[in-house]
Amino acid sequence: MCHEPWYADIVSYLTTGQISSDWSSQDRHLFFTQVRFFILEESYIFKYCPDQIIRRCLPEDEHRSVLAFCHELACGGNFGPCKTAEKSCRVGSTGLLFSKTLSIFSSCAKTAK
């Protein structure tokens, strides 16, 4: 199953300068409020976050591998979901990935609480 990443509209706007014509004025306003924080560099899209860190945006099919790296390999340990979420933010992921850590790794048998 192949579907567009959550940031497809942002990439489209940054490359063409056009938005979907079927959006309401409220949708357009919300989009333009948020799009100013995104940067398109070659084939990657980055977000300038409120903590002044630039983070790479990931498609949903890459979320699990990044979380697995943070959970099992980064900084040597098999930490709980909260610590994994914290580490995933340190390596540069966005809030969408942060919210998934609890559901993905709370069932890990080796997780230290």
C-alpha cells in the first residue's frame, strides 16, 4: 500500500507555489500559517521547530525503523517508551513520531520501566 506522506501538500506548495483549489479559506489560512516553518532541500523536507532545531520530516513507513533505532541502539540501552520518545526527539524527529512511541514499544518485554 503506497500513499502520500503527511507532508505531501507542503512539498507540492514549496516546489510549485500552488495549493489545492478545493480547500476552504480556513484550510488555506492554517496551511499558510504552518508552511512557513518548512524548508525543502534537495529531496528532503525539514521543519524549523519552536526550540530552534531543524528536524527532518519522515514518511510514516520510516517511523518504526527510527523508533527501533532509538529504542534499542542509540545511547546503548533498551529504554521505556517515554525515554525512547525523548531520544527520538534528540535525533531530530517531529512530534508525530513522538506520539507513536508509547503504542509501539509499550509491549516490549525487555523494556526497563
